[in-house]
Amino acid sequence: MKISEPVIALLHPGEMGSGVGGCLAARGLRVLFASAGRSAESLARAKAAGLQDGGNVRSIVRESAIVLSICPPHAAVDVADEVAKIGFTGVFVDANAIAPDTTRTIGNVITAAGGTFVDGGIIGPPPKPGARTRLYLAGREAKRIADLFTGTNVGTVVLDQPVGAASAVKACYAAWTKGSIALMANIRTLAAHEGVDDVLIKEWGESQGDLGKRSTAITAQSRKAWRWIAEMEELAKGFRSAGLPDGFHLACADLYARLTACKDAKTEPTLDEIRALLLAGSQSTKSRT
């Protein structure tokens, strides 16, 4: 099926963004990205996904009917502000890992500028053959956005609920998946520090099934830890806004901040290397909470 319209601006072509944008480009949609200020790695990724270079953010926003924001959580509000100041009046889809309240704030920014806002929440890995991703959507134009992904590796779920609902699904899901990875890494580090790690693993094996194996997930995920700091802070904001304790996910943000050195690691760190980084900690990360 060949689709000529609408033109979509993708902000920005990270691993997830390029994957999602590539699904749309494969259907025949014209998906633009802004090469200005992007790294060589981002440029290569975007071009491999079939995205078209439109130069800068202002140019691609002005040319597009839909803006799809998939960026690090800490940048989500700034991206929306930039798009609103350009005078965008099309459909803005925020699909970032942010708190529902942050989503509603962004929605207000977009609608005040004359645009239409769709709340999105992505669950799963970057879409590709054998790795299907789900995109939860809420808002007046949610069905229109969902239809764009028909037949792709992005499965969509349209929620008949107000803006904030899709972000809430993502937040609650990540609160467990990424929160539990941090919790188990902390536990294994304390156990080793106290000299009882082997005893703990044996007990887990007898009473908790494969928990011992799952408790090493941090080694495979550590190179992504830097991207999860702001996401954990957004999760804490979501709990706090609901009147719930926020300390656990602030602690997770602290833990992931201590692993930023893993970002550029060429090989997967060992659990002992992870433990050393967590115990080393810095005064700046300790004061995060």
C-alpha cells in the first residue's frame, strides 16, 4: 500500500525513533528528520531507516502535518516548546517516557499554539522483524495516528480515555521493568558487600525460582542506564502527583546515574564491575534524592 500523505516530522532519530519512523517510511510515507546538530551515528541510522533529511527542525516542522516526538525524557518539554514556537498547527504526537502530568503540560503547550495533541506511550524494543512494539495512544486524533501503522511492526492500542492515559500505561509498565532491574542490582551489590551473595542466590533458587538469573539483568542493560535517569525521575513525578511515595524511583535514578560510565563500554560489564560502580557512587549522585 503506497501512502503519499501526510508528511511526518520525526524528532529525533534515536534508536527507537528511527525504528518507528522507518515503519512509516516503509509504508510509503514521507518521514523527515533534521540532520542539523545530529551525530554521524544518528544520521546513518536515520538514512538506513529510509528517513529523509529536511535540514533543520524549523524546516521539517513547517513542511509536515504530523510531528512525532520520540526523544530522551528530559528533552520532551523543550522539543514541544520549540515546535509550538514555530507555529505548528498540525498533529503533535508525544511518545516519550514521561509522567502523565508532563504529558498534559506538553499537550497544553501544543494546543495553545493551535495544534492538536496526541498522547503516546511506547512499550517494547525498537520495531523490526521479530521485535514487535506497541504504541498506546490517547487523544482526539489517536485513531488517525494508529491507522498510519497498519501492517507494520508497531502494534497500536487506542485508548478511549483522556490525554495522559497512554503515558500512564507506559509509566506503570516501566516502573516495574526498569525499577525491578535497579532494585535487584542494588540487592546483589549489598549481598556481595556483606559476603552473603552465594547464600542469597542459593536461597532464591530454592524459594524464588529463576530470580537469581533475572537479578543479573543490569549487566545487559547497563549501557542504557544513562537514558533511564530522567525516565526514573519522571516516574517519581507521576507517583508524587498522585499522592504516592516517590522515593523508590528517585533511588533508581540515583543508581542508574552511577552507571553512566557504562554508556560507551565496548563490551558488556560484568556484575562485579557494576557493583564496583554502584558502591563507588559520588556525592553528587548520592544527593540526587
